[in-house]
Amino acid sequence: HHDPLSGNLFVFCGRTRRLLKVLYWERNGFCLWTKRLEQDKYPWPLTGEDVKRIDRRQMKMLLTGIDFFHAHREKKYKYIT
């Protein structure tokens, strides 16, 4: 449901979660970038419903294998008097 010509990066992960593919549009055609892990697996949502929009920082974390999908959220507390 997204425009592939928008300039956004579209990231896909293989079934074994060892291969990551990034597809994006550059002025005159599509570019495909791949990275395969020799050991370990990429952290990846288990279902299509878990697909998320990520920012630049999260993309960098994903490429290095950091699982931000299941990271703890910062707790916020209220001070009650």
C-alpha cells in the first residue's frame, strides 16, 4: 500500500532470517541491496501484522543485529502527592 517510487527503503527478510534485502528507487531505476549473515539471525517481526516503520537509527541497529523490535520501553512514572 506504499508508493515504491517515494524514495523510501523497503526492507525484506528471508524465511531463515539470515538474508536481508533493501529495495529503493533511485532517479532512474530500482536498487537492490542485500546482506547475509554467516552466523546468527536478524531480529524480525514474526507476522505481517507486526510490520513497522523504522527510522534511520533503528535501521542501523537492524543491520548490526540489535533486536529493537522486542526492546524494553522506557517506563514513565507519575509523581503523586
